[in-house]
Amino acid sequence: MKRVIVFALVLVAACSDALEQTSSAGQVIGVVNSSDRTLSLISATDFTVTTRSWQSGSASPTTIDGSGNTFVVPLGAADAVGVDLLLGSCGGPATLCPQPDYVIPLAPGAGATGVAIQDDSIAWIANPNAYRVTRVNYQSSDTATVAVGVYPQAVAIIGTRVFVVNSNLVGGSPAGPSWLTSFDCCGARTPDSIPLTGTNARFAVVGGDSLLYVVDAGHPGAADGKLSIVDPVSRTEVAVLNGLGESPGAAVFHPSGGRLLVASLTEGILEVNTTIRSVTRGPGNGVKPGGHGVSGLAIDLRGRVYAVDPGTGAGACVAAGTVHVLTAPPSYNEINAVPVGVCPATAAVAATP
């Protein structure tokens, strides 16, 4: 397949001759705005924002992954994936650097939800309508698919193994417990199945302990969200934590104290202590920046938390959202509030080269 050029990426980048390891200079937080089909790029240096727009009325982006200098964004009902390659400085601080941005078509009708970047050329995209995942070479635009389970919504990669989160939704409702399909990314693909206890599994993240943490959203209205902890070596669910409340969302690992932060539109930022495997901030005790729930989270190199706030709770998004920049837990003090697009869904981190 050939790349389809849709717009140019312009990014304000900061330079430094010598950066400390804890510096966030050059990092960029990509925020997906689902209602206006845009991508907000926030500089972690000065919190300035640039915006990109997908020229497709059917695009419904809700997830993103970032790695190196790349953001990959599944475009939902548009059956495609968007790619942003970030440039570094073009000769000095605050210099505009143009870079082509492109969209790679996927199989018609397959859908495109979860994403995991494997390396500097390969990403995996969940196709919920086709019960498959697509291996995308985002440098050459070549694609190949692998059959997985019922309604896959997320992908994670640990070592050379791909883990696909099968929500097991039929007609929009859970048909029973979710499960994972796993296979080797680069060798003979003999998929195996890992049963999960919870229902409507939607998100997965790799912890600092190299275990896989899967967020089970549960049944709508039942407040039965759970966290499944999976050992990727034995490929078994080794623990289940209840108590994440109503429809918990995307999670991100924070290195301070082994914290897993979980986004919740109703409760704000929930916390799980991965060392003792306990929910330490549950429903009623979540952090609500600006008094609102959050739909997504990202962490920069300084440990600052970027909390994505649609501003409407579980209601319809009709106005611009906000990303609250917070100090590291446990304080979560607000540093800045950055306006983004309409109905921001989640965020990820990449960096200018």
C-alpha cells in the first residue's frame, strides 16, 4: 500500500546541548481529541500546543501510542491508522520544522482501536469488527493481519510477544469473561489463549515489574471494574483486584512507589500499588483535577502527570477539553491547565529526535 499524504506536521521544539536524565525537554505529549478528529501536541518544555487534523469525516480516534519520535493513532471507523513523525530542531529553539504526516488504510470494515508500537517501523492495531490485529509497517505502509478473539480492543508487547485484549463484546454488551490472545511477533505464530476473570477488558499496560496489567471495564452501570495482572512468561492471570468502580479507563505506570494510575471519568485518577497489589485510591478517593474525572493519562520524564479532562464526565463532549499537568503522586499539585481539542480521549508521550 502507498502512503496517503494528508497534511504537514509543524512542531515547536526545544534544544539543549546537555540534558539531564530527568529533563523532559524535547518530549511531546500527544492527546487524541475524538469529537473534532484532531491531535493536540503539547510541549513538555513550555506546554505550548500545536494541532493536527485528520481530513476524514468517519475518523473516530480514541487511542494512541508513542515511542521514539513517533505517534501512531488508530482512526476507528475510518479503517485506517494515522502516523506522526516528530522532527527535532531546525537550527535553534522555538523553530518550526515541517514534516509530512500520513494515513495508512486498513481492511475496509475492520475498525481500528488499540495500538502498540513494537519498534521504529512496526506497530500492531486491534481490529474489533474483524476479530483480527493488523501488523503495520509505518515506514513502508505494508500490512498483514493475524486472527485473534472476539472484539479486540487493546494490544501490548512484552519482549517479542504480542498480547491482544479480546473484550468479548457481542452487540455492544459483554458476552462473558474477556481473554488475551498471545503470539510471537516475529517467528512462527502459534497463538495461545489466556483467560481473564473480568469482563469488557479494554486497556493493557506493562508495569515496571514487567507484568501485564489489564483494565476490565465491566458491565455498564454495575461499577464492577477490575484489574487483571498477567504473568507474560507463564501466560496466566496471577491476580485480580476488584474495586475500580464504574467503567475504569486507560492506565499508565508511574515509577514512584510502583504506582499504576488508572483513569476514571467518574472518579478521576485511581491508584494501584503494584508492589502490594492493592487499590490505594479507589472510588470516592480519586484525584479529580479541576473537580473533574479523567479519560486518559501520560507521564513525562520528570514524573509529571498529564491528566486528560473532557470536562463533561460521562456526558456528550461539545466543548474543548483540558489537560491538567500535575506534579508526581502523591501530591498531584496542578502546574498548568492546557486547552486541547473537543472530547480528548487519552494521551501518550514521544520525543523530538
